[in-house]
Amino acid sequence: MAIDPATRVTSGALAAVFDPSLPKVAEPIVQCVQIKPLGPQQGAPDRYRVVCSDISNFIQCMLATGLNELVQNGILKKGCFCRLKKFNPNAVKDKKILIILDMEILEELGTCDKLGEPKSLEEVLRAGQPAAIPSNGFYGVKKEEPDRKPLPSRAAAPVSSAHANIYPIEALSPYSHKWTIKARCVSKSQIKTWHNRNGEGKLFSVNLLDESGEIRATGFNDQCDSWYDLFEEGSVYFISSPCRVQIAKKQFSNVNNDYELTFERETVVEKAEEADGVPQVRFNFTSIADLQTVEKDTTIDVIGILKEIQETSQITSKTTSKPYDKRELTLVDNTGYSVRLTVWGNTATSFDVQPDSVVAFKGVKVSDFGGRSLSLLSSGSMTTNPDIDESHKLKGWFDAQGRNENFSTHANLSAGLSSAGGARLDQIKTVSQVKDEQLGMNEEKPDFFNMRATVIYIKSDNLAYPSCLSEGCNKKVVEMDQGQWRCERCQKTHERPEWRYIASVNISDHTGQLWVSCFDEVGRQLLGMTADQIMELKENDEKAAQKAIEDANCKMWNFRCKARMDNYAEQQRVRYQVNSATRIDFSSESAKLAEMIKGYNIGD
């Protein structure tokens, strides 16, 4: 006997969501009567607006991006029925809207035309009387009626009036206005400072978590001073707009969210007295055995038994000459593998976790050093003996049998292809690999890589700068008068400067393009003349100088590059610099390719 869908729909449930005086339905069943994609935004995921009806009323809903597959795969469609498992009532530009975080499609009920004559819940709540469904346009879209004044909206949950409009993190986007999130600070970075030719500044970041997801928030300069001391790891906060929502820079974050927040001058941050409904931390664990399938430089979460703890040691950065404290740990799990994990800074010096404890790490970077090893990022966090199922299972296994087991390592994983002489071939990175592997995201040290690419374009503006003639100086000089070039560092005046390249060059391979900085030695190689010569040419014959620059295009080179994080205009970005360039030796490159082919053992 066929099921009548009308008997399964929870009539009146939508009104109860927005009216605390009505009895609630935990997981109401509704009909989807319309689906509409929102306007796309460059670099952002698709968003969908859905109209749901409970036969009595209809309401506009916003799907969380995690539910996009239901629409894209044709599972959620017009006329179908669904069970709302997680949702959050909200208001966008003073209009009631339901944010759907999780739902189940009831395929056994099939699809049909709209059931009944549902009224607009938005109009019912505003005017206290039934409203007709418009004959055209999207559900709930009405012409402005200046003589109708909306009544105050009522909160759907017992929150204070000051924070009645609580948004789930999952629903935040650049389209969101007048929102407040209630989230737990699960990690907080140290204050980082920068000083370069564009100025100086400081920043810090926090990772925020609620039931729907996570997001990273960053405060620069004045906002760093205002909010750094207020944020404490583990505490819960109300954060209210204005606060910039922008596309996330994945190379600087281990948070699974397409957006990130930047605190602004008018942003409001308040510590919450109640932490109900806000989870402690959210993990997505990779087992130690599965590390061999994880790409180098990937950011993951890992949990294991703390088997060994080394003493604190110190290394000195080659680039900044700053000392860094480090401590190496050994983790094991029930897959029979062990891995070395390094913690840094205050985490290393204050580490007091006892051996045989269960430790969960969020935000560790995978390295191929020693096969596979891990490093806790500055944005990551560590939790000891967390109250989660994975922790209890690991502890039970270790106490029962794991304590006496022998564990394998990934030490032989990185043997790689080698030449007949046994030396490992230098790996050539493509442009897409450089970006996908997020080279340069490590805030403590730069990444170096080799690349074979073609010069596509050299900017003729700011191609070189006038430098000091004093040996070992190279600082920029300023022309004070005709034949008078002053160096503030040396406190000397020269009759002329020495021009040095600071070229901005676009290079390309078959996977993409990259802007790189090339300094004096590399510039001489690319253009085949000194910066003094090219600047003299520009002064006397602009067309000849432009031709010399254009002649350097469309030539392929082997580049040795450096990628490192930079701060500019209160924004973080990766800057790429060419340290050296060599012409292609096609005979040598052919021999390398032949050795590489042998390494695959084709025909054996």
C-alpha cells in the first residue's frame, strides 16, 4: 500500500522553530518546493537556497556547503521530502531564514507537487496574519510595502537578546550581514611581527569551532592589541560583525573551511558565560600506517600513544639566525606503526605529558624526512587523553596488548628513484605542485625547490634600482643633485650609482604560471647584460631597451627557487624568489630521463 506523504509531513513544525512558545519537533519532516542557486563568487563554493514547506507554512532555507552534493547529484530536488536533522534559525537582512546543516532525503515518499496551500512563515511572523504565496518569482520574495512595519522577531532558542541572531560557522560567507557566532577558541597563535620595506606590523590568529564547523580568524596591529589577551584556548566567545569574511588562504591555515575571518576595528568579541552546545575540538584523524599514502606537506590530524620523549634541543634558523626550541616525540597506534613528531617553541619547553598517554594532535605537517615524520604547526594544537572514542579504543588496545608490541616505521619509504651511482635525482617541481604542496607556508623557515620553466614576461617598470658603490653595501641610494647619489647607510655620496636588478618575472610550465623575483646575478643571466647597461639603453634608446627585454622571453631555464611567507598591507602571502638560473643542458637532461625510466624497472 502506497504511503501518503501528507501524513508524514510534520505540519506546523516550521512555526515552532521560530516561536519558543510552541512545542518543538526534534527532526521535522518537510517538503522541498523550490531550489535556487545563489550567484557565484570567484573562488567560493556554490551555495543553494531552498524553500521548505510543512503544508501549513513555507520558509526560505540556506543549505550548508557540505550538503551541496545532494543538489548536484539530483538527490535533493523539487517536490521531494526530507527530514531536517540539524538546523539553525536565523535572520539575514531582517528576513527569517533557516540554515540547514544536516538532512536526510526520504526517497520512499517519492516526489509530488506542492502539498496544500502553505502560507509564508515570514509574513505570518511579521504581520500576524496569513499571506498568500506569490504567483511568480522566488518563494517569499515580496514587493516593498512601506505602510507595513515588521514586528520584532522572536528568537528560536533561549539566548540573550544581545545575541539572538546566532549564526553557525558553516553558514558564514561574504553574503552574511549582522551576524554573531558562538564558538570555542581551540588554538591561539603567538604574536608574529614583520618588518620590511613596506612597513612593519604584527598579527595573531585563532581557530574557532562550533557544532557546524571551524574557521580561522586573524587580528592585525590594533586588533592584535585589542583581542590577543582576551582569547584563551578552550574558552567560548561571542564574535559579532562587522568582521570581514573572505576566501581562505589555505597555505596559511589547517582549518577545513573555504572562508576565514579578519577582525576589524568595530568587531565585537565577548567571552561567553555558558559553553553549552559548543564542542571541545573536532578531529579528522589519519592513522600512522596510512601516512605512507599522504603527500608531503599535507596538514593532517593524528592520534597515538606517546611511546618516547626526547630532551629539548635547539636549532638556529639559517635565514633569520634566530634560535628555535624543539622536542622530538614518538607516537604509536594499533596499526603497528610508529612515527616521529616534532613540537616547537613553548610547546617543546613546557611539555609535561607522561609516557603511555594518549595524545591527539590537530594540524601537523607531513614531511618525507626519514620516510615519514610529522611537525606540529604553530596554528596546531595538542590534547592529552581526550574524551573521545578513538582515545578510549587506543588506550584499551595499548593496555591489553600494544605495550609489548614491536612497531614498524616508514624509514624506507623515501628511497625514491636513484641513478646508477646511487645518488638521488634532484626533484623538479611543476608550478601546480608548488601551489598544491603549499610551499612557503612554513612561518619558521622557507622552502627551496627546483623548477624547469619558460620566461613569459619581464616587467620593464622598476626593473632595477640604484645601489651604493661601497663594497658589500648594495643599499639603495638617492639622487640629491646632479652627480650626487647619497647612501644613508654608509653616509657617503657617490658621483654615480651601480644599478642592480630587482626584476619581477612571470615564468610558466605546462601546469601554470608563477611570478618570481630575480635579483642582480639572475637578472644578468636572463637579459644577457648588466643592469647598468640596460638602464643606459633605456635612457638613450627606449625601443632598443624594450627589445632587449622582450628577447629574454620564451627561453627555458632550470631555476633554483625559494618560497617564503611575507606580510604586506596586513595580508599574508607567499613570495617566490629565484636564487640561481642555469641553461638547459639537453644532453644531460636526456641522460637523467633515461636513468629515471630505468628506475621504473619497465620490462622486468
